[in-house]
Amino acid sequence: MKSNINEQSANKLPTAYRLPPTDVRVILFDIDGTLIRAVRRPEYRGRIRQMLIDVFGTCGRIAEVDFGGKTDLAIYREALECEGFTPAQIREYLPRLETTMVEILDELAATGEVFRLCAGVSQLLEALAADARFVTSLLTGNVERLAEAKLRVVGILQYFKGRGAFGSDAEERDHLPEIAATRMNEHLGVRLPPSQFVIVGDTPRDIKCARHFGARVLAVASGQHSIEQLAAHHPDALLADLRDTASVIRLLSEI
């Protein structure tokens, strides 16, 4: 199946081209804890555990793995390496895992709300879409098809133009910004430096991967980490949430 986000990457963004390249900023959003939060986390996690059992015959130590800021590939490796599964073997099953995860999400969504938008997200995405200085895409630990499915069920998939980077692209999150930048530069037909990319995320790993690449980073304490915990990692900007659209837009343009 062709990716919806990948399909969008064929659609250029005329408004961005009317600005000098130095005025354009690409905003790469994390998903879980930044844009959305789980409403039925135990049920969703339980279905993921059963999926691993169905595919690999075991869910390993998935119940002990901290998901925060990690790619799906890293989560599966940590869960299954104790059972002797290698990263190469996990990657071999990735298409099946992606398909099954999307099916699980669709089944759950048919019976009620699974994810809810974090405060201020709808207003922010609408404002960014109307502002030619910004191009919005994704940098998430979710595998690509699951990322799309999550955004689709909460009604915000249409805001993300071009193809960013996903947990199916690399196991290490630090490698994702460069992948996203390469794709977005190709999509826009420009060569923006790392400093014109801004990563928006809710975990120390979002901050770390931005630093690894040289991107700017706006940390938001809408997930499992407090403002104090995020501040210890020295993001370029830090907010409790994304409610104040004007303040977020100002920070994204200045950092």
C-alpha cells in the first residue's frame, strides 16, 4: 500500500516557494505525547502484546520496556532480544507488524475513542498551515503506516506535507532527523541547513536527536516528562503545552 504521506510529498507547496529559503522553517512533530495522548492505553498495549505473541510466539519483556521517545524497532528489539530474535529478523516481519497494528487501531477506533489531541494542537496546526514561513512534517518513533493511521483517526493527517521520518526507517532515533531533512529538502526543492529544522517533542530523546543533527528543538511537557525533567536537557524552548498558539508560533520562528 502506498503511504498517504508519501503521496502528499508529490504535492509541492507553492506558498513556501514565494519566500526566500532562509525564511522557511520545517517543523518536525513527534506524535505520541506531543500531538496525541492515548485514551485506552492498557487495552491498546494489550493488543500489541498479543500481536507479538501471534507473530513471534512470544511478547518477550514488552511489559518492562519504556516506550518513551523510542522507535518501534527499538522497542521490539528490547522486548524480543531476550528470546533470541535479532534486529534483522524483526525487520523481516515489519510489513506484517505494520499491517496488524493499523488493523488493531482501526478495530479499536470503531468502538470508541482511542487517542485524543493534546491541548492546542488543532489551533496550532491550522495556524501553521496558514503561515508560509512553516512547513509541517513528522519525526516519530511510530512505524510509518501506524503514524498515518493515528493521525487519521484524530483528524489531523491533512496538515502534514511531505514525508518526514519514522520508526520504520531506523532503530536509533538520532538517525531520524537527517532522514527527515533529506526527504523534506527533496520535497521542497531546496537545501535547508539543520538550523532551519525544528523538532517538537515531549521526551529527552526528542531533544537528544535534535542536538545530534543540529536542529532546533521545542520541548513540550504534555507527555510523561515534567518541565523540570525536560529543562535538564536544555532544549531551545520549553512549554507546558501547546495551548497558546501565538506564543508557540513566535518561538518556532525565533529559536
